[in-house]
Amino acid sequence: MRRLQTNAATLIATLVAIALSLPAPAADRPRVALFGFSIINTSLEPTKPEEEARLRMLENLLRERLASSGRFTIAEVSPELQQEIARGADIRDCNGCERDYAKRAGAEWAAWGTVQKVSNLILNINLYIEDAQTGKLEFVKSVDIRGNTDESWRHGLDYMLRNYLFKEP
């Protein structure tokens, strides 16, 4: 009888662990509107085309990682809204416009990021995820990276997501 109880307890613990590792149902996942990354260039050299391409790479990587995590649903930002956003102030300096844009995209949360370039050796990646209703930052984190390459930028965002956003509580 004791062996049966032990096996039942082990089975229950295993099932609970599996259930906790499954993605949340779509209704429980926040819908996130992604507004991309921008560069804050405080270095002595102009922003290069490859850095602009890396900003888009980070946005695509973030979209992919959020969607595949099973914790978020990505809201589609219409081309019309994208054009309006492009004509306005940068998301990081628009005094809350990201909340309105997120709502208009049908999202509960807004996400955007910045890359601050101090030099070709010293950069940092910043990610912000904000509740569009309350303005509360749900996630804000910065990671320093060394080197101005595709690999260092990708590694920096991956590290942030893996060790901070997706880390189990």
C-alpha cells in the first residue's frame, strides 16, 4: 500500500509539473503591440546602416521569442498605424503615446526598446513592456553588451529574455 501511495504521489507531482510548464491559454496571455527598437547614439560617430538593420533584427527576434514563449500573444500593428507612428515622436519620447497606439492595435501591453551606443565597444540594450491601461511598467531591463556586431546584439537580447523576462519566479 505504501508503494502505491508513493507512486501516486510521484504521478501527481509529475502531472502538476507538466501542467505548470505548458503555455498559458490564449485568453490568459497579454496581447502585446511591439513598437520596435531605436538607437540612442551618444558616440562620436554617426549611426551606420548596419546598426539600423540590427535594430530591425532585434525587433524580429523579440517578436519571435515572445510568441514562441507561450506567455504572450503578439498584436498586429496595421500598416496605417505604423505609418502614423513613424510620422510622430519616437516612442521613447512621446509622453505616453505608446499606450494609445497599443490600444488601437488591440493590445493590453506595449513593448519597445532602445540600444544606447556609447562607442563601438560599449552598448546597452533596454527593453520596456508597459500596461496600456495603467501605464505601469510590467518589465523594464537593461543589459550591457560589448562589441557592435550582429552576434553581440542578438546575444544581449537573448540573455535578457532568458535570464529576466522568461525566468521562472
